[in-house]
Amino acid sequence: MAAHAEPILPMKAVSGSVPTEPGWAFEVKWDGMRIVARVDGEVTLSSAGW
């Protein structure tokens, strides 16, 4: 049985300017929720809103 690690919560959205330097990518989040999936023998989903 795998040891359970502390949950990793998704980053909160903040307003800011879009980076224009090479190597950056972004996407507009129109709706839905941010979740983090941890797969370590089992799947654990974490969300800042849960």
C-alpha cells in the first residue's frame, strides 16, 4: 500500500499580462475547475474548491 502524500492544490488564478518571451505557453480557462491528478498505484484528485 502506498503512503499518502499531502494533497497538492491547484494554483489560484490571478490577473496579469501574458508572457511574450519564447518558451511560455498559456490557455484561457473559460469554465470548469482546476484539478490535480496524482497517480501512485491509485488515483487521487485534488481541487481547491473541494
